[in-house]
Amino acid sequence: MLELTIDQPFDLASSLESGQAHRWKKVDGWYSGVVRGEFIQIRQKGQTPAGQTVEFRSGPSPEAEAAAMLREYFRLDDNIEAIYLDISRDARVAEMVNKYPGLRILRTEPWECLVAFICSANNNIARIHQLMERMSDEFGDPLSLNGQTRHTFPSPA
């Protein structure tokens, strides 16, 4: 198990439950999902003097590679304060920034994002989650971690 320390505002729950991603499941305080072929289990531990801390387990790649992938997925190297300042020029957006501090814009895989967008027509978020998971279960490759099995999102090929 590895830890990541994030020196900017970060809220794991808001980021994963905001409707941007549709394949994260929360069980016993851990979110599990598949990102770029990696099975990830992650939870937010709390605040330290250095910043927010999350701990995670991953497979099949070494955890150090998964840590770099998570930094990219959650855009942890982006200057969130500068982004907040820029987008908060709109009053409604400024209200949401204040309401959801630490919400990250996820760097979702383009193909999976496109399919989720297509599924969104005439569906609610719960239904989109279900459709995306069923497609993965049916056509994706299985990955196992810590006694759980999840599937990759199928490729367009």
C-alpha cells in the first residue's frame, strides 16, 4: 500500500462522485475502479502538515507507476488555485468552487468519456454507471486486487 500527499485542495469523494466518472464503487471506505488498465483501490486518509493524504493499492503495474498515473488522472500537478481563480470569474461557477473545494476535473480516458456521454442521453447518473459497468463486465479484461475483480473498459477496436 502506498500513500500520496497532495499539497493542494483535494476531495476524493467529490471528485469521484460528481458524475465525471462512472465506474468507481465505494466499499468499506475504499473506492475501487479501473483507470488506464490499472485496478485501483483508494481512500482519503486526511490532512497532514504537508497536505491531504490518500492511500491506495493497485495492480497489475508496480505501485510507483500507479502513483504517477493517479497524479495524472486527478490532475494533481495542475495549479488548482490558479484554475479556481480563472473559472471563478463566472458568479455561478465561483459559488460551486466555494461549495465543493477540492473537487478535481478528472483526466478520463477519451474513449470511455465519449461512451459515457453517449450513454447520458435520456439517462440519469445511476443508469449511466450501470451501463458503463455492464459494458466493462461483458467486453473488458478482468483484473483482480485484494479479493475483488473488476474489468477494464473495452477498447474501440
